[in-house]
Amino acid sequence: MDFINNIGSAFASLIGFTPLILILMGVIIGILGGSIPGISPSMAVALLLPMTYKMSPTMALVMLMGIYIGANYGGSITAVTINTPGTPSATVTSFDGYPMVQNGRAGEAMGISLWASVFGGIIGILILIFAAEPLAQLALKFWPSEYFALCILGLTTVATLGGKNWQKALAAVLLGLLLNTMGLPPTIGIKRFTFNLTFLYDGITFVPALIGLFALGEVFSELEKYRPENQKYEKVTYTWPKMKYYWGLKWSIIRSGIMGTLIGVFPGAGGTIASFLAYDMEKRISKHPEDFGKGAPEGVVAAEAANSSSVGGAMVPLLSLGIPGSSTAAVLLGALMIHNLTPGPELFIKEPEMVNALFASMFIANIFMAAVGVFGSKLWV
């Protein structure tokens, strides 16, 4: 009963002009940052971090949390509309979201990505609130061997995604692993495949590779088909599905939301692995797995619900143990330390009001995200 009262008090403390404006501003900035390929959620939060130096710790964190939540959804906008994921975790969204747009189902694709993000995020927050401590203890039991097994699991899902074209899937995995060997390894410090180019010492990071493989690939593909004399600029058909349609996808949202939260708890896993694993799970249990990759609504649901719920999962080890569960959570760790707050078990004892306000702000941010998405999705299409 005390817990419910505390959360209620936290909501009451945020029902004011300044807190709500900061959360709304954070969500809008996050959506814009997430939709721009190359600006990941962690970069969006890092860019706005200096703005919070003069704020109170609570106001600073609720705004940064709004950016984090908004950016995870924002990546799906360009993934769905132009097959260019704005964030790494939105890569999976493009598998089925873009084919849906090509099939004249733009409103359906945008609606699914929005509401799957909203409800997936809420699932992650609920699990964060009620199961933070036991999940944090579970994450502590993961050692290098367990993380290696998790990586192997992520790679093996590609075999399922490839379907009958397993040769192409295998080639893609091997190419990805090969690209990841470039640079200076942190353990031995020997230059590998750098060709004496200093900008390759850090290797090829995920976001530049994503832009090169997806964005440029889409540009070249469209250039091949481009014929000026045959161009017809027609208005995109846009029909927003009714809520009954989303209700039919409820079990996919719940499954992917839980999966995303659990994967997000493990430091270093993040929303990208969560999206791939949730997508693979939905494809395995689907009655029509052949539709995945051709515009299956469950594919978009799995990707978006998983990457949004991973936000709540990533906050579990951050708040409970002081260990960031994702790169964005690492930036938030820096924000906590800048404001003289030490994440860990004592944070819940010394700053319970701030922690509860953070939980409440995550709910409010998802509500704002739904509102901005509903009014802005037609504009984005």
C-alpha cells in the first residue's frame, strides 16, 4: 500500500507545467533524434546532457528519460517509411514495416510501430518497478561464458531469419563478424585490418555500418529503378487502423515486451539483440512464418515492443547496482553522477522520491509519445 502511495505522490509531483514540458520536450527531441539515421538514443541523450547541469536532479533525469524513450520509437519512423533504420534496434522493424508501406499499408505500419512501442514500454516499466531487485541479482550471475552463449544465440537467430536462403544469411553473419575484427582489440592492442588508417583503429561501429548497408543500399536500389519519364508522384494512402486491430496483436506485444525487458537487463545486450530475438520468437510460433519479411504485422510488433521494453530492462541494473544495461543507460549513469547521485541499492533508500518520480516520468513519457505519434505520423509518412 505504501508503494502505491509513493508512486501516486510521484505522479502528483510531476503534474505541473515545468515537469510536463520537460518530459514532452524530451520525447519530441528523442523522436527527432531517433528518426535521424546516425543519431542513436545514447547520442541524443549525450547531446542534451549539458542542458541539465543547472536543473534539479529529478527534472534533469525525467527529461533525459523522455529523450531515451522517444528515441527508441523514433528509429522506426525512417525504418518503416524509407527502409533506413534511425537506430540500430529499428533494423528489425524495417524487415516488415517497409514492405507494408510498399503494399499500401503505411498507416497500418506506422500505427503498429507506435502502439507496440507504447505498450512494450509500459510492460518494461511495470517489470522494472516490481522486479528490479531479483532481475538485478540474476544479471550479476552472468559471466563471460553466459554472455558468449547469449551472443551465439543472437547469431543463430539469423539462420531462422534467412529461411530457405540460409546461404545468404550465413554470408551476412560471416561478413558482420569479419567487419567487427577490424581495429585495436582492448585486450592485446594489436592493429588488425586497419591498413595504417587511423580512423579504422576504433573499428567499424554499428551506426555507420547501418547507414552504409541500409541507407545507401536503398538509395542505389532506387537509382537503378529510376526513370524520370515514368515518375508519378501520388499521395500515399494512409488509413489508421482501429483499436480492435491492435487488440488482435496483444499476445505478440506481451511476449515481445517481456522478452525485451529480460534481454535489456543484461548489460551490453540492449534493444538490438532484444529485437532480433523477439522477432525470431514470433516467427517460430507464427502460423504463417512465410509472411515474415513480406509485411507481417507481428514482425513490426515484435521489433518495436522489444526495443521499447528494453528501456525498462536497462534501467534495472543501472538503478539497482549502478551497472548500465545499455549505452544510453551508461550516459544516464554519467548524468546521475554529475548530479551527485550514486546509483545502487542506497539510491532507493536515500532518494526514494527521485526514484519514484523517475518511474512515474516513464509512464508519462509513453503517454506523450502516443500523443505525438498519433498527431505526427501522417506528417512523417
